[in-house]
Amino acid sequence: MTALAVKLLRHRAGPSVATLIALAAGVLILTALGTLVESGLRFHPAPTLYRTADLVVANREVSHTFKEFGGDTATATAALPEGTVDAGLVEKIRQVPGVTAVAGDDRIVIDSPPATGHAFDVYAFTGGPRVAAPTADDEVVADVRLGASAGDRLKLVVAGTLRSYRVSATADTGAPRVFFTGAQAARLSAHPGRYDAIGVRTSDVDASDVDAVARAAGVTTYTGNERGDAEQSDGLAARSLLVEAGSAFGGYVIMLIVFVVAGTIGLSVRHRRRDLALLRAVAATPGQLRRMLMAETALLGLVAAVAGVPGGLLAARWAHGELIDRGFIPAGFPLAGGVFAALVAVGTAVLVAVLAALIAGRRVTRIKPVEALGEIAVEPKRSGKVRLASGLLTLIAAGTAGGLTSALTGATAALAGAVGMLYLFVLAVALLAPWINAFAARLLTPVLNRVWRASGYLAAKNLRANAQGMATVLTALVLAVGFGGSVWFLQNNLARQTTTQNRVGTLADRVVVGASATEIRGLGGVQAATGVRRTTVVAKSFDGIEPVAAQAVDPSGLAATMDLGVLEGSLAALGKGTVALSAMQASSSGRHVGDTATLWLGDGTPASLKVVAIYRRGLGFGDVTLAKETVAGHLPRDADDEVLVRTGPGGASSLAAWSAGHPGSAVLDARERTRMIGADLAIGAWLNRMLIGVMVGYAALAAATTMVMAALARRRELALLQLAGVTRRQIRRMVGAEQAGLLGTAVLIGATIAALTLGSIVRALTGSPIPYIPPLGWVAVLGGVTALALVTTIWPVRRLLRTPPIDNIGIKE
């Protein structure tokens, strides 16, 4: 049957090309996303600080065991961006037999120039050349990347204070680093008694004894290539970004490809029912027909791979370069070859195509040969009861998913729930499309008759008679409107709500960076100053634990500089041992004012804090607000990230004069700071917009190819109408009326689905029941879909009408 499949493909170029385009585009997208995911999975940063260490002991994640809804026990883990270990662990490891060297590293954040500081004891693990150790507290060993030479004075800003050090020696340590004396490093430490990590060198290859000591302390031992993971390089964040974003959107794309390819192949097989029925009538067995369909789709899949795989690899290289240019991943981050990703993409596309062809052709392959042509001669009047029941159940599931999405918290969970809800709605439409088309045709018949007269009458009859045949076209249009009108506008809503909440909630008129609140409060004209430190905590969520953006503030004068929009409780009670939660976070963790919230600080320290307030402006300020006393000694830097300042007469000039005498500091207008936040959000949203744009574009491509294929399949029908006396103008008006009815139905359903989907996720993330749509947003979506539908239908029909009807009447499909 393979030879027959090849011949049929050659003589059925239209459906074959449409299927080929859908498969090639799917392979391209999957190859590009797969290559990025593969790059993340294969990346293991080489250790630089611990290049010669045999083991690195660190605390880089926290685990939590909980019971799922079904009663089963599960364990969730979350990354600790600021994890530390107890300094007393150094002596315990030193006593392990076989340990020859051990040193604790208390990483010090240097603001200017951007670098990290370490105690000189750690230098021995870098593998650098032997150098003179700093002997005084004002001496350092500097990495060559800082541009200093031995004997130079190096000015460093640490915790907002400018200090000058003499460079005793320089070395290449693999990154911008400064090595202090042990005593000076201890004084500069933001968390005394804690180490960022511990480097260990042993004389015995077996590290089980050290690992046992580490596990007893609740921390992890890293060996081999994993040692680089303990250094928390920029590559680790890039790896997580590529794997998480690529995997999440890759899953959505696979589901989208299933919809598109299944619909395209289903429509192609449907238009070839007469061919397949004829083969059955001349004694072809069901197995032979199935093998023929499998051979056709497999061949198309392989041909699609020839175009899709190289295109996907090029797209991955372009995306890799853009991610570097926009700061998502560091320069030099390696891009995988993509061989494995290409194999998975091709295999997925071929498998989806083969299964879709078998499902679409099951009706023809199962009927008896003598009944084949009679069965296929007319359009079936109704679809099966199983399809109707499945569609109704899917519709109920979509509505349930909408309710769950509204209750979810966190952008990732809400986005996943909304996209799942969108797919369920589209699947319900695909299953119920024959009934939707029939009902819409009956409803639109009077309108079509009145507006288009005779052509409208023919259009209404066609829509009713071909309700099942147009199901795929309706689904493609609904998919395009649903995607274009929902997830595409998500970033607009997030950015708008974040900047609005920050602008309204910031009562201060100035923001100072590179300063401490204590210094600013003493300046003339300053009415209130609140220091703010940004951090991340790990909190419980509906499915385990997750990192949550948090801020630590000085409660003194907070009411004058920041309005979080308190809904319950009061921020006046905020202090050590207490916490304030956003409404979204409180709902996720099931906490109320007066309850105890259990969370982990950024360094992994567990904390049980009393909830004293719940506020609504979590997007603008973070979902968790702590007192600075609570995080003291648990952050990598002992300095405010920014100071919110409320000034009176003369305050602005006092701040300007102070900043002029403090290099590295800056005074910003509060409104300018909000605009900068909006700009940062726009940069961060670029990746999501690109991935969502790919999905919307693929949905539009699917709608275009589906409608072109459906239009070209009407050769015989249009020829018959012409021979019966219908003019070309009447046929064009008839097709226009059909498209108006079908497009109106699709737009109404798609817009409803988009509104429900977008409304659910916006309500979950912002609390606003009404999503924001840019003024030209819906015009672009609806106008684009309308133009797409008209161009991909009217133009093919016009081409068909140029051919004499007698030439097309013999074509069976």
C-alpha cells in the first residue's frame, strides 16, 4: 500500500500540502523549543571557585512533605537562592577521616564594581597560582577582571559603604572576585555564623562519610560536575529558565499541534471519502486502508522533517542570541546541537499524524464493501451520541477548570490553569461543532435570506447540510480567536496591574538607592524614610511549596511612604515574628489574620510567623512583607536595596547634596522609578510574548490552511451550481454569506472563551474581575481573524470559478 499511498499523495496535492505545512510548522516549533530545553538540561557550570575541591557542601533547596488531595504523601522541593549552612559544620567535616582541607565561604556582595568577596582561605580551591595572602584588613587579592594591579588601590562599595583596599596580588579565578583576610570577611559578613558553602578536599575518593555528616545537618554534598551547581552562577538561573519555560510551552505547543494536525488530516480524509469507499468497493481490506493512511501520513511527516528540523535549529540559534542580548541568559551559555530535540519533534509529529489519520478514516475502513459508495454518497445527518456526550462532559470540565483557575495563585499555576481551560473549551467546541453549526444555521437563516436574498438562501441550506463537514473549520477559527484574545493579553494585564499598584501604593515622592534609611532620616526636609530589602521566601502553596517574592521593610514610618492596600489587620503590628501577606498568597496558603504562617527564609531558615495583615497590592510590592528584623542575618547583603523617602520643604535639595557626596548612590523621582519598573517588566515579558506569539501564529496558520483546503474541496459543488443556472456573482455572494455566518459564530464562541479564560487568570493574579484589553487589541484580533477567513475562502473560490464548470464537474471531491 505504500506505492499506492505515494501515488495518491501526488494526485491529491491540495490536502497533502496543507497537511505538510501544518506538520512542518509543528516540527519547526518543537525542534526550536526542544533545543532550548536540551541546552538547559545539558548545561552543567564548571566550578571556578571550587575548581580543586573534591566536595562542596551547600544548602541550595528546601523540601516539604505534604498530603495530596487523594491522601497520598508527596514531597515538593524549591530552590533556595540564598541558602546557607551553619559555620559549625566546618569543624565536624574537618574531623572526618580522609579530609585534608576544608574552608567555609561566606560570600560577600560587592555593589561596585559588581563582584563577590570571599575569605582568602577559599582561594586555595580556585586552582589559581600561589600568591601573597593579604596580611592586613585593608589588603585584598583581586581577580584580573577587575582591572587592578598589585600595589593599586581598589575602591569597593560594600553594603552601601565605600572602602579602599590595597591590592596585594592578582590572579585569574574565573569570575570577578575579591579575597579579604578572614577577619575582614567576617566583619563584612551579612550573616555571621553562617557560610554560603563549604569546600572540602579529601585523600579518599569515597565521600560517603562527609555526605553523612552533611545530610545529618540537613544540607547537600555536591561532587563532580555538580560542584558548579553549588556556586550559584548566572548559568544556573538561565538553565532553570530554559528548562521550565521551554517545557511548559512545549507541552502547550504539543497539545496545539494535536488540535491542528488532527483537524487538518481529519478534513483531508473526509474530503477523500469517495476514494476510500471506492477502494473498499473493489475489495480493499480495512487493514490495507489503514496501512495506506499510515504510510501517507508517515511520508508527509518525514518530508515535513526535512523542512522543519533545519528551520527549527535556525530558530533556536536566533532565540539563543536574543536571550543573550536581552539578558535572560549569560553570554557564552552553550546551545545544544538539537539532535535529540529534532528526533523527539519528528517522532511526535509523525505519531500525532498517524493516529489522526487512523481516527479520521475509521468510519470508511469499517463499513462493508457493498455499502461503501452508498454510505459515502451523502453527508451523514448526525454525529454519534458518544461524541455529543463527550462534548458536553468536556464543556462541564472546562467550566470547572475556570472555577479552579480563579482560585489559583501564582503566575505559573494560574497560566497553566488558564491554558488548560482554553484547550478544554476548544476541545468541547470541536466535539460539539456539528450541533453548533446546525443550530447557528437555523438561527441565521432569516438573516441570511433577508440580507443576501437568493444567495443567502443557498448559504443557509449549505450551512445546515454541511454542518458536520464544517466542524473542523469552526474549530480552527475558534482556536485562533481564543488564543489571540486570551493569553496574548495576559502580559498587558500583569504589567498594567503591577505598575498601577506600585504607583498608587508608593506614597513617597523620592527613592534613594545606595543608601541606608538611617542616613536618610537625618537629612533636613526628610519627613519619613523606609528602607526596603528585596528577597525571596519559600511558602506553602496548593500543590506543595514555591518561591515567593518578598520585601523586608522597616515598620517605622511605613505608613507615610507605602500603602499596601490593607484589607484585614494592620501593618502597625508588623515586627519580628510577624508577617503580612497579599490576598493572593493568603488564599493560596489558607491563612487569615491571627494564623501562623510557616515559611522558609531565603537562606533556608524555617520561620513560623504570625499573620498581622492581609493586603491587596501583592503584584506591586511582593506577596510577602516582613520586618527587617526578621531577615537580619539571613540575606546575602546587609544593606537596603532602596529607601522610600517622603520629603517636605528643602528635602529634595538635601537628598541631592547628600547623593553628590556619596558615589554609587542615586536619587530617583518615585514616578520615574515606577516607569523603570514598567520597562523592566516589558523586558521580562518579551520571552512570554515570543512564545505566546508562536502559539497564536500557529493557530492562525492552522485556520488558514484548513479554510483554504475546505474551499478548494468544493470544486464539484460549485460547478454543479453553475450548470444549474446560478451565476458566478450569486455564488460569490453565497460563499460570502456562508463565511459571514460561520465567522460570526466562531467569533462569538471564541470571544466568549477568550473572555472567560482571560478573566479567570486576571482575577486569580490581580483580584480584578474585569481584564484590561488594549484599545486596539480586540480590533486587531477580530479584524485579523476576519481578514484571514475572507482571504483564505474568497480567493480560492474566485480561482475555482475561473475554470469552466464542465471541467470541474467530473472531479468527485
